[in-house]
Amino acid sequence: MKTLKFDTIVAGVGSVGAAACYHLARRGARVLGVEQFNIPHVRGSHHGHSRMIRQAYYEHPDYVPLLRRSYELWEELQSGSALSPFFHLTGGLYIGSDDGTIVAGSRLAAEQHGLEYEMLDAGEVKNRFPAFAPDCNHTGFYETKAGFLVPERAISAHAEAATNLGATLVTGETVEGWTAHQDHVEVRTSLATYQADQLVIASGAWTGEVAAELGIELKVTRQVLAWFEPLGDRARFAPENLPCWFIETEPPYGHYGFPVMPGDFGLKVALHRPGSPIELAHLSAEDHQPRQDEIDGLRTVLERYLPGCAGDLIHTCTCRYTNSPDGHFIIGKHPRHDRISIACGLSGHGFKFSSVIGEILADLALFGRSALAVEFLSPARFQ
Ligand SMILES: Cc1cc2nc3c(=O)[nH]c(=O)nc-3n(C[C@H](O)[C@H](O)[C@H](O)COP(=O)(O)OP(=O)(O)OC[C@H]3O[C@@H](n4cnc5c(N)ncnc54)[C@H](O)[C@@H]3O)c2cc1C
């Protein structure tokens, strides 16, 4: 049988892979995207209806230039897409101690990059956003240019735009192995063998299998999400009254949630900290349902910090983080194979960046470099 040849193959068409397919196709490359499930699906890291996007990045100020570009790309994708809106600016309120990771870190990033923000004491938080009941020693950091993305729609928009530009996206096909030769890469899947000049690995939680030889320890963890019916008037929790929020309940980690949008399940809440580990062998299993004590923990936090908001439990699910050893992304050329580019270990905060990471991967694959400063995220830092 004849082996099909492409300029670039993308292993995994999820958050980052769909964006990479789009940016590669936009640059005129012949692209094959290979996805083991559907596009999108509920077994990886991208389901659950909302992902927060914010610019005053407490994790590290060096992410801010990437975020500026990612906002531009999301706006552009949204305006060219016939799908329902998936990029919503609602404002973002981060609450914690004045010198804690979240408030002090957000302030540092905002100061370094000239971002607009407001500091609010606990009383000012209550006056401005009456749904919240912060501790009296809490400080609020508010940024207007924050909000959320609807990940399923954003991925569909990238995939649709890629296909319109000529990319071939296949589903229900698993990348089982690859070999980098001097003049091409061979990619073996559950259905075929392909050749390409370049391979982009965007396999999320499965990167430990797809790029095992990378030798970087990626810990996949199970994260619990819950949606509660808001008590009283739903309008209290609409974006006009409730921004996206993050409260430093377990320093340096915390709970976060979203306003209620028309047609939404309800008030969504989750804990941002690596959850319980999942073995690679069990990754594709679908049974990772939340336990009652996990749901009770989420309800307790809502009752404490947004009193009177948590009515009946409407929906729950789990999702996966793929945690890098230092909590920062891993993006760059494979340290030993120039024909392979990779983005992984997005450590529970990568969706907002997926548009710009797709662009970076396309530039790395086609031109060997990105105009954006991503050296601080290079896989070489773990070698
Ligand atoms: C509960 C939760 C909340 C989050 N909240 C936020 C947030 O508020 N803001 C934010 O920015 N980020 C957030 N994140 C993180 C963000 O969603 C992830 O960082 C991002 O989705 C990871 O993208 P990815 O492309 O690496 O993985 P995925 O989107 O999972 O894509 C990887 C794809 O590769 C496919 N694949 C894997 N192996 C193979 C193979 N061998 N062959 C073919 N296909 C393969 C998978 O099926 C999958 O579709 C959250 C994550 C979770 C779980």
C-alpha cells in the first residue's frame, strides 16, 4: 500500500493540536491531524464548558506576552467563526492574602507589563460584588480583561478553520509510534503508516506514551468539577454581577468558578491543585466519577465564600491535568530530534494559551523558530 505523505503530522487534535493544525494549514502546509477519539471529546483535558482566561499571570510574568498574542488570536478566530460565541470577557476577581501567590503574583505581572488592574480590600470586594463574602484579611485583585473560553466550541472552531484551509483531520485513529529518520518522520497509527517532514506532538495526558523517550515525568491527575443550581435569582450570578473568580483557599492553590450564562447548567466550581494521580494504563478508561466527599468539599467552599448560592447539584464530571515537574508548560523542539516539536505538561492552566501555542508549534515545525519568547518553557530545561 502507498504511504501517504504530508508536510506535518499532528498527533492529537485537542486544545493545542486543533490550533496547531489551523496555523500549519494557514501557512500553506499539507497537514494531517490524527485524533484517537472525537473532536472534541470528554476523555482528555478540554471538556467542561468553560476555561478561565486572564492576563495578569500570577504563575510568571513571562507568560504575559504569550497571553497578549493568544487574546488576539482568539478574537480573530471568534470573528471568523459561524459557531456560537466562545470567548467571553467578564472580568476576573482573584481573592487571597495581600502577599500570597495569587494576589501578589497577579500584581507583579500587571506592574511589569503595564496591565490595568484594581486592588480592593475585603469591604470593597463585598460592596462591588455582593455575591462574595471574603475573609476580613483578604485582598481582591480585579482585572477587566479576563473572562472565559468555551473549550469545546473553541476546539471545533480551530478544527473547522483548519479543514476549510485544506487540513486532513482523522478521528478514531491512534498514533502508536513514530520514528525520526534523517530526511523524514514515519508515524504509525492503528490504521495506517504515514510520512511527513515534521511531527508535532500535542497528545495532552497521553504524552507519556506518545513521547516516552522524552524522559520528562508528566503526572496526570484527576480533577473534579461540579455545577450547582443557584439559589434565588439567577441574575445575581450573571456576568454583569459575578466575574470569573479565584479564591486562594489552599495556598498557593485555590477554588475558582464562573458566572452563569443563559442556558448554562448552573454555577460551576472546581479546585485548582493537582488531584489524585491516574496511571497511564488507566487513562483511556471512562470511569473517573467524582466521590461524594469531593462534591461536599466544593459545596462547602461555595457556601463559605458565595453564601446562599449553592442549591441542588446539577452535574459533575472529572477531567485531567498533565502536570510538568515545575508546573510550567513544556514547549519547543524535541531535544534530540529536530523534526519533532512538542507542547505538553500544560499543568491545568493551558487552555487559554492553546491558540498561541498552536501558532508557536506551526512556526517551530515549518521555520524552526518562533518570534515569541518561549525559551523559558523549553523541554531542554529538564535534560
Ligand atoms: C478541570 C480542568 C479545568 C481547567 N481549567 C482551566 C482554565 O480555567 N484555564 C485554562 O487556561 N486552562 C484550564 N485547564 C487546562 C487546560 O484545559 C489544558 O491545559 C488543555 O486543555 C490541555 O490541552 P492539550 O491539547 O494538551 O490536551 P487535550 O485537549 O486533552 O488534547 C490532547 C489530545 O490528544 C489526543 N491524543 C492523545 N494521544 C493520542 C494518540 N496516541 N493518538 C491520537 N490522538 C491522541 C487526545 O485524545 C486529545 O484529544 C483546565 C483543565 C482541567 C482538566
